[in-house]
Amino acid sequence: MSQEGNSSDRPAGQDPLLLLKTLQLLWTKKEMKKQLKEEIRRGFAGLEDPLAGLLDMLESSDDWKGKGHSLGYYISSELQLWMKEHPAVQQSGMKLKKLQARVFRVLDQCPANLLDPLISIYQLHTADRNYLLGHVSHLYHRGDYKEAAILSIKLKLQSDQDVEKMCAPLLFQDKINLVEDYVGEHPELQCRLLQILDTWCEPDFNIRDMARQYQGLSRYKPDKLNRKMLSKLIFRLLDRFNVDPALCPNVINQRHLRTLNYLFYKRFVEKTMTQENWTDHVQSTVGENRWLQGHLIQLLLRYCDLNTAARWAQRCNLPEEMLPSEVADELQKLEIQERVEEATKEENYKEVKKKDYYQLPIPRANIHLLQNWEDMMQCCEKVLQPGQIVGIDMEWRPSFGMVGKPRVSLLQLAVRDEVFLLDLPRLLEQAEVKGEKEKLPHIIQMLYSDATITKLGYGMSGDLSSLAATCSTLKGMDKQSQSIVDLLTIDRLLQKSSIDWKKGSLKVDALSPEQSCEDEGLRQPEKGLSLLVQHVLGKPLDKTEQMSNWEKRPLREEQILYAASDAYCLLEVYEKLCKNPESFGLSSDLSESLVRKPSVKPRAKKQLNKQEVPSPSGQQCRGSGKELSRPPAPISPKEFSVVCDNMLQGLGRYLRCLGVDVRMLENEDDHRKAAEIARQEGRVILTSGLPYQTLQSQVGEGRCFSVNCSEKAKEQALQVLKHFNVHVTLADIFSRCQVCNCDKYLKVPKERMRQLVEGSRNSMGDNSTGCPTPCEEKPGQTCSTAQPTSTAPGQRLESTGSCGANVGLVGGTALQVAAIPPGVLDKAELTDFYCCTRCGKVFWEGSHFGRVVSQFQDILVSTGDEQRVYELS
């Protein structure tokens, strides 16, 4: 039977078409699927060329052309499996090429699910690539865009094709998934596709014109493929492919423009956004993008007035050609007005400086800037006279922690009624050209070694060290120096003395709490030489030019006057101290004990410069120009004072919350006011964006810091603290009033506060305001002191809401006790309240402290005691 069965099967197996009829009959009977599979395998085993036989069957039948699992798909899939078991049937060479040519005619009409079996069976990946591309092009020009794309994906032909040409008709036919598959494994094609889609989002691009290039588009809906849909698609692809958004400037700009429109709606239509928040968001949205800045001006014209539009144009530094004519005209008026105001302020500032600061008592003509050797002769004749008293100071460019000693740029020599400013770099250069490079060092050595000439300075060992770094022949000159008077030593003696300074100087410990806060808000406390000049002569030095770039030429007039004052004041201080040392708490033999060689401090306390000022990097920097210690020394928030531009008010609140001395510009203030405040009060400017370039040129180097405006206020605060090396402890948190910036609090026990609140309510009932009894120290009262006390470390403070009736403090400050919400006084865990001595704001222990600690825990510096308080709280 076996032989008979084989003979009966053989005729059907020998002819592919007879085999097809048998298989078609079995295909119609679902219960015969198992027998169908066996018949397919037996049939192919009997065919002389199974691969050619499959093509014979596909070419003679149409039932495989439809969607779904057709008989053709079933036969092809079974042949693919059967070939893995019988690899000998694989074809190659010319025979395979002929079969591949036949299969392409089938591919023109076959469904997508039949592609994979046929590509595998006939090894189409090995076919000539140009032939494959030609076949895909044939499908494409026939309008079979989808089929062309699918076949390209299957045969991996994308790298040799035009992305826009292949994907555009698919997008018009809403076949986005197929487009994503087409570029899915090719990063360069992903970028190219996104760039193409972004160009479609240009305002003047017509998508309908693009669609007309592709004939025979089916299911094309022009209204569906709009810019909004394209924008969503681009952002989804950017996220999926993790591509740089900068590749799509048009869609990014459009999204930012929609954000701008929304911000204007919220601010000016709904009126549900504050000016401060609106300004912050507009600034971060627009950034430095000129296109967005232009649209911002248009929106401002629609919703605001000309003056506001002109001020924003000025803030963005927009060129005149980008502005509407009316805005350009208004901007010109604004700039003229500001120049007038600036000139008036400058004049007023100069008058204030004359009133508040030490002024040179000699005419400007007696200040000589020496830049050539001809002028040096007059200087040598006057300075090197026996019995002469010479005030010596030096200026150099701040090094901000860079390696190496600073090189002196200016050497100031002051004698009675005259000051000589020696431009050392230029004089040394001229001497070297003439072959006399030792000439200037020799003159300096003569001055310092002459015992008949008294040399005055402040921190002279540091000056001599910098002078030796400038000119190597001056090394070791500190050992040869004679008749040196270092006023730093006198300053230390004066600091130890408890005498009440005379002649207009201030007795700091006698200030009231309110006065103390006000003085700190006006100007940083004087230090170093400036403080000594204030104590002895009655007015401090103006140090606003101290951090100048002293290497830059020509020197400004302000620099020349500053340098002359720094040297000449030494003469006046020395003269006054010598006339009456007892009045300053010094011994009567001061004039004899002063004259000695410059003192050299221990290494750990070595002072290379003369005056301590807060440096831009947060460490102490000594001297009028000059070198900062390395590595940067940490400072506390109390030692760090800033002024925040009006676009950084959120940052300012965070820093103030952490104990930093912060002044913030009002929304209507011009950003240039920050420079004025920084100069007057010795603050560092915090700004962002375009104003940075303007502001940094108006203050000393390193006194202006640009904050990343795209970051949130918390991240900005972290950036500032790390840059300036500010170490925040738990004791610093809420150590300043969040309303007025004062750092003095009045501690009031709960029961005393309850009395004040009840008294305030009773007074309101009597149609009166204030408290009949001021809150001051009285024996036996719970409130044991009227002097402000700093907030205890680790205290958690909660601010009151709006002001109510007021209770008076000593000094006239209104204590806002009526603003304490009902129920707060009944909390058992509360023991004390803290009242700002300047504005009267009332604070108590709440949840704010814990939230701030959790936000800034990465940068908090905790001592053992602080850690314990935090754990207990």
C-alpha cells in the first residue's frame, strides 16, 4: 500500500498546478487543515523545483491577493519552514536571479503579510540593490506609497532614499505609525524627518501646495494635517527619539509664542497673575530669542502702553530696525530721559560722597600720573629728600583665587600736598627698552632702605611681597627696609581700646535696634584702612573703585582719585595720631614706637593685602586690588549681601529665607538701579540675561553674577550659594525677616503675647489703635527684654497674614499682633513668638522651617548642637 500511495501521490506532486488544485480543495474544508499541511509538505517534496513551483502557484491564482491569511500565505509559510528542514533546495547563481526577477512581479500585488516569507525564500536581501530600489520606485510612482514604504523597510533601503519624498505622502494619508517605523532604526533619518516637519510649521509654508505634488493620495484630509497636529507630532517624536529640540526652532518658537499669549491673557484679561510672576515667566520664556522678543513688543503694544513696550525693548536690547516706529521713538525719549536722570544721580552721588567719605585735601593738579622717565625726576627729588614722610600704597588687578602673586600695576607715593602715581608696567617696559631695567627697582630700594625717610603703609608686608613678585630684583627688600610705619599695627591697638571715638566717629554698641538695622541696610560696615580713617579723621574711605581692573589703560578719573586718596590719607592719619595719641587711647611715646620694620605675621594669619572686603567669590579679600586666598574660604550668610534684579525676586526671597542680606528691586525699577545700590552698599549684583553685560561694566570685577533664568528659584539659590561658597547652617534659616530683611527679633513668651493680643482687641472695641502699655522691659514681666535677640537656632517660623491692629514697641515700631490667626495661641507646643523689630511682623513655630530644611538639606552645614536641635524639633 505504501508503494501504491506513493504512486498515487506522485502525479499531483510533479505538477505545481495540480498540487494547487488539491490544496485549494482542502483549504475550503476547515477540518482538513492538518491534512492540508501534510499535503503541502508532501507536494513540495515531490516537485523538481519547489521555489519555481511556488511562483507557478502564486501566478496562476488570485486568492492570495486579499488581506488576511490566504492560501497563498499558508503555502508560502509552510514552504519557508520546510526549507529550513531541507536546506539543499536553496538556489543560487543565475537560477536564483531568475527566480528573484519572477518574484518581483508577484510583489507588485501581494499583501504585506506575504512579504516576509517571500523575501526569506528567495533571498531578496542578496538581490542587486539598484534593482530593489528601482522596484520600490516603480511602486511609488504608481501611487502605491504605503506598499513602497513597507517594502523599503523590509529590504532596509531607507539609507538610499529621500526621507521627505517617502514620508510626505504617508503623512498626508494619516499613516504616521508607518512613518515612525520607516525612520525608527536610523537616527540620522529621525533628525532629518524632524527638520522637514519643522519647516512645514513655518508661518508662510502652504501644506496644500505640498500635497498637490503627490498624485493619487487616498484618504487625504487637508484640514486634519494642520500646524497644531504637526506641532504635537514633532514634540512626540522629539521625546520618542530623544532628539535635541534645537533641531526644530519653528515649532519651539510657536510653542513659546502660545505661552506668551497665555501669559498676557492671564495677566491682562483674567487678571489672575501678579506682576512679579508674570515678569519672571515672560523673561524665562523669551530669553534671548529675537523672534520672540519681537512678538513680545507687539503684545505689549496691544495690552500695555508705549512706555512699557519701550522699556522691554531696552531690557532686551532690541535693535531699532526690529521695533515699530512708535516704539523706537519712545525708546529714544526714554534713553534721553535716563541719561539726564543718570547725570543728575551722578552729580548727587558725588555730593553725597563729598559729605559722607574722606576727600582729598589737595587740588587735582597736584596728583601726577607718571608714565615716562622724564616725569620721574620731579618725583625722585621730592620723595627722596631726607626727613620726608611718604605714604605708600599699591594697586593691582584682583586675581580672584588664581595661582601666583599679583603684579603691582600702580605704585602710589604721597608727600605733603602732592601724590605721585607710578605706572609700573609702562615704566618698567620703557626702562627695559633703554637697557636700564634696574633703574626703577634701584629707586624703590633707595626709598625703602633710607632710614631718614619715614614710610607709611597699611599691611606693608603684603605690599612688599607683591612688589617682589612684580620685579624679581626687589626680593628680600622687607629685610632691608628701615623707618617703616605700618598703620595696621596701630589699627589693632585702636580696636583693642574701648575708648569712645571722638570727632564724629560712631559708638556702635550704643545704637538702638532700629538704628542698627537701618545702618546695615544703607552700607556695609567699614573695615581695615577705611575703618581706621573713619575713627581718626571722622569719615571712611570710599572703596567703590577698590576692585577695579588696574591693568587696563587709560585709568579712569575715579581710579586716579581713589588711588591718590588711599595713599594720602595715610599722611593725615599719621599726623593726627602723632599730635595727640592719648586722645585715641594710645601711649604718649607713639611716634617713637611706631617707627620699625614691617611686622611679618604668622603664616596662618598672614595678610597679603590691606583691607578686608567681601569678595565676589564670597571669601575675604585684603588689599586694594587683590589677591584672594586659595582655596576660597567659606563665609556665612550674614557676611554675604546682594541686590537682586527685579526679574529675580523669587531668588531673593529664597536667599533671604536662608539668612542672606538681600535687597530686591521693585517691579518698576530700572535694572541699572542695582548697580547704584551695589556701589553704595558694597553688595553683589544678581541678575540674568541681557542686563548682565550692562551691569557688570558699572561695578567692580566679580561684583555682578549672572543667574540661569531658565532654572527655578530654588536651583538659582543653590547656584549662588555654591558659587560664592556660602555655608548655611540651621541657625541661619529665617534669621532675617522675610518682609523687611531685618535680622533682629524681639522674643515674646506666649502668655505675654496673649496679653498683647487681648489688649489689642479691647482697644479696637474702644475705637482706638495701639496698645495702652508699650512692650518694654519691666521687672517681673514675662517679656524679659526689649532688646532684639536673634532667632534661636533651629526655630521654625510662620508669618502672620495681613496687618490688623497694632501694638507699639519702644522706638515706634508697630507690632502686628492682631494678624495672629485665632487658635495659634492655644497650641500647646508653642512657647514663644518672634517679632521683627523693624516692621513688627510676628512669627511663630510652624511647618515652614522643616520644608526649607528639606529643600536645602544637601548644602546645609550642621554643627553638633544644630543637628541636635533639628532632631528634637
